[in-house]
Amino acid sequence: MKTNVAFISLGCDKNLVDSEVMLGICRREGINIIQEEDKADVIVINTCCFIKDALEESIETILEAGKLKETGNCKGIIIAGCLGQRYEKEIFDELPEVDAVLGTTEYESIVEAVKAVLEGKKIKTLGDFDKVMKDESNSVNRVLTTAGHYAYLKIAEGCDSRCTYCVIPSLRGGYRSRTMESLVDEAVQLAQQGIKELILVAQDTSVYGKDLYGESRLHELLQKLCAIEAIEWIRILYCYPENITDETIKVMAENEKILKYIDMPVQHGNDAVLKRMGRRSTSKLIKNKVNKLRKAMPDIAIRTSIIVGFPQETGEEFGSLAEFVEDIKFDRLGVFTYSQEEGTPAARMDGQISEEMKNERKDIIMDIQRNISAEKCQSFVGKELRVIIEGKLPDDNIYCARSYRDAPEIDGLVFVESSEELLTGDFADVIISSASDYDLYGSVK
């Protein structure tokens, strides 16, 4: 009888890629993958503990899975990813529900872990940070869990930045690029599976290749990916502003397949706070980079993320952040309240901000951004946009879709009226008729 394994992937899209690699390895080895956790012999949870909320979600998911040892078929729980890596000494004592731990570099050990827990063993395999994966070809055999028309391409692992609030380098090691050849091979395989939109991810995509080739080669990778005929859209996430090169901007501007969209996390707009954060950018550098991107691509959508309530953030420093957001007018912006993470330099700083103050400041920035977003959305009324269909709403003839401005799960949507049937993954040209704060509405041309 085949072993039934269910997977739960938590956290970011980079974690999702790791889960898809594990799914591919399991399937190749004859393990049966199922969705019903209560029928699974083994439950694998790919965890996240980047911030407090993610840690709590991981723990709650493990506890819920643990109940299935009493009420379901579950004989073992494997946790992969950041939680076991971060709390390797405490994990079995604090969470006795867990039977096996795979560190952030040990996804290829998933089959051995499944076999071990079925034999009643408790194992912990953490590995080291001197590799991306033991066998890069495993990525070609990923089992996709996204909608079928888009997929993430993880181009590197780890991070060399030492932001004072972040635990990622201690959990995933230094920056390690995958070879360009393996990435092109994987992208070709994804295209053959029907993927139309390729989304590049890493802790910082902008420095791709520096460790392998002595300089950033993101622009060269993008050119090679553009040559894959079936790939129609290429989207770039997580580019640190100080590392975005002129070559990358030029390639983005010149290639129609590369969406005029970039996710550029800046985290703050006040130089003193940026310095305390350990960031290598300044407000002037960020503004200059935004201006350079917009000059090369006037229609570019720039997304960013902001942290409010960082230790010692004064009212004046927060005020300059608010002015910074109003001045730059990012197309998309996410706001996070600072999370005091154990083991980070920022957690030991004096002047920790109360949760109430953090949330107040978050609301202020979100109000500013809501007005900016509404104005930008309104500017598209009467214009034509090419969109990719994500699905149909219960209402007759209404579909939800994404434009070049919309990354999956994190940005807005375009709601499309069409008398003709549209299929998920189809492209359509839409005339925008109205807009809300974050979403657009229109009909097929």
C-alpha cells in the first residue's frame, strides 16, 4: 500500500517553491500526495518564523496536525523550513507532536524522513548553508501548486545583508545563486507545463550571480528567460534599491516580456532609521532609483514594503517617513509593524515602541497610501489593459484578473465583464470603466 503524505506550506512564495520541490521528490519516489490531511499517513509542514505572527501560525498548524494523530490516520509529523532550523535545540521538547525536522537546506532528505517517522523514529537533519540544493535538477521536477498559468522561479537562497531586525541569514545562510543553466532548464520545463507568467524570487533578486560570476547577472538571466517562446510575462520581486543596476533597468525597458513592475523593499524613508536597521540605502538613493526606473519605463508599477515602529523611531522620524511615502507615490505599498525577533540586534535596542503606537503609525501610512492608490487606479479609467484571467465570480459574466501591475496574492485585481467565456490563464484586452482604491473594473474590448 502506498504511503499517503499531505503537505502544508506556510510563509512566503520562496517557501512555496521549496515545498513544490519536496512534492516532486516524493512523487518521483512513489509516495502518494493527497490534500486531505485527516487521511494522510504523514503530514509535512513547511514552516515560517520570520516574524512573530508567522511563528504563531507555524506553531498553531503543528498543534492542529498533532490532533490528527488521535482522530485521523497520521503516524508522523515532519516540519521543514525555518522553525526547526531556528529552534533546533528546543523543538522536540516544546512540540512533542513533531517527529522529524528538516532544516532549510535539507529538502532532498524528505523521503528518508517520511520512511523514518513511519518506523517510529525521531530524526533531525539540519545540514549546512554551503549549498542551494544538493541536486539542482530536482527543481525541474517540481509539483506546481499555483494556478497552472504562473509559477515562481527561485533564483537564489540565503542573504548577505545583515539588517538588524532580520533572522533570515541565521536561518538560511549567505547568498547563494543557482547556476544560470539550471534556471533556464527549469523555466523551459515550466513553459512546457503551460506556465505563461514566470515570477522571479529570492531574498534579493537584484544581486543574482554576484557570488558565482563576480558581478550581478540578473540582466543576463532575464535576457535568457525572454528567449523562451512560451513564457509571455516575466515579473521581478524583491530587488533591493541599492543593488538594482543600470543593465537590469535597460533590459527591463527593452523587453516586452518583462513586465513593467518591480517589487523594491525599502523598509523606511528616514536615513537615521535606515542606518539603525542596517540598510545600505538612503532616502536620496531610493528616490534616485525610483526616478531612474520611471524615466526608463514611465508606466512602471513600483511596489514596496515599509516597517513602522522600529526601535527609537521618533515622531519626527515617522513624520519624515510619511512625507517620503507621499512624495514618491509608490504604486503598491505594504506596511508591517516592527516585530522584535529574538537573537537580532534590533531586539536588544533601547527604545522599543508600544504595539499601540506601531498600529497607529501603520494606519496613518495605510491611509496615505490608500489615497495614492485610488488616484493611480483612477488614472487607468478609459484606458486599455492586457490582463490574465484568474477565475470566474459567481455573478454572471464577471471574471477576476490581474494586469501587469498585480502580482498574485499581494496586489489588486481587475474585475472583467465578458459575454464570451474566458478560461483561467487566458489573456484578454480590457477597457477600464471604473476604479476603487485598489482594484479596477472593465469589460473585454
